[in-house]
Amino acid sequence: MNRMKIMVNGLPGNMASNVVKHALGDNRFSLIPCSLTGPEISDTETIIDSVSFSLIQPDARDRLIDDIKQKEGAFLSVDFSLPPAVNSNAEFYCNHALPFVMGTTGGDRQRLEDTIRSSSIAAVIAPNMAKQIVGFQAMMEFASNSFPDLFDGYSLAIKESHQKGKADTSGTAKAMVRYFKRLGLSFAEEDIVKERDPEIQQSVWKIPEEYLQGHGYHTYGLVSKDQTVQFEFTHNVNGRDVYAQGTLDALIFLAEKITKGAQGQVFSMIDVLKGV
């Protein structure tokens, strides 16, 4: 079995590093020892599980990527860069014919999809790479499409907690807002309560100390107008392993689509789950 060549960008970031660790232990993948990184990174290399990865700054990537392609042949890219780099990174991948999986939230999402659809490549893009959470979102989407206004008159509270370094509001929480709106609830993304204070996370949210630097806790609470009925949905994730596992599955899915000639197509993690 030929191993799939992948290049994980965003090192030495936590999520990218976690994907690398999982890929190194998976015989389906062969890692290219390079990673596109951001201008805030001064190091020229990072070491993960005794494997050294060269870090490529933005001003050098156009010059070096052709050399990498010539040396390595065809490969897929993984992108877990910071939100401000989402659109420029996507344009880079499209300009250099590099199919990719992107798990980063933020950026101009319409522009992102338009960029890919006008290109010669395909990509998987999702704000959440955890298959089980994506499955939960799919159930909510089904409910919102099948039973519009089911919760008309109810109030909604959404709370999410992530590590201090996550600047933007959870993309998963934002997606849930759309589903709840279809179910009859009046709620705006700006109403999401976002927690990033480690002290409050530990004392109030009861998040284990070892996961303060990597977690995703979400709670969606619904209460009827007369206060007699209450619903609560919660999904809490400690660590980043579940997202890395989903990312590898997305790579396998994308590779299969490319072998069937996929071009200018944007796939979601729902597509990955369905395998369509």
C-alpha cells in the first residue's frame, strides 16, 4: 500500500502538531518534513516525535513550494493556520494546485469557497473536524429543516469555552445558531457567551487543569416562555485528538475524490461522514 503524502501547515501550532503526531503513527500517511508557518514564528524548524520539520515563512513559500512539489510529487495539504491567514492561504493552495483540508475558523467564508470553486483543485473545509460533533450538527440541521419553528417562543443561551489562545468565537457554536434560528429561536452570533479565562474555566466550568490549553466545551440551553420546559444540549471535548482523527479521515476522503476527478469542489465534514 502506497502511503499518502501530506504536508501539515501551521506548525508549531498545537492543532497542526497534534495532526502530525497522529499521522506519524498511521501507516497510511507519509509526512513531508516541511510546514508553512506564520510571520510571528522566528524558528526555522520544529521537532515532533524526533522528526524535524522545516518551517517556511510567508515570504519564502512561493519560491520554495515548486521545489517541494518537484521533489515530493503529488501531495495533500492540511491547514490549521490562524484565522487572519485563511483566505490568503486558500488562494496560495489554489494558485499552486495543492488540494487541502482546512480546519481553521474565521476568514471570509464566501470568498474562501468562491476561490476554490474557480480553481482546479478540491478541498475539505470545516470549522470542526470532530466527526461525532459534526454528526450532532447534522442531526440539528435535519431537525431544523424538518420541524421549523418547533421551539418558537423559547429562549436560548449558548455558552462556549476554549483555550485562552483561541481568539475567535467557536465556529461550531456559530453554526448551531443557524439551526436554532430555523427552529424558531431569536438569537444572534453576538449573543454567544465566550469564555477564555483559565481561572473561570477551572472553577466554574470544572475543566481539568491539564486541558486548559486545549479543550472545547459547548452548552445550548432552551427554556419555554412560561419557564416550565427546559432542554439542554452539551458536548465537551478535552484535548485535540478527536479533531486530528477527523482530519486524517478527511484526507482519505479527499484523496478518493481527487482520484475520481474532483475539481473546483468544496466538501464539508458532513460529506466526509456520508462518504459521498
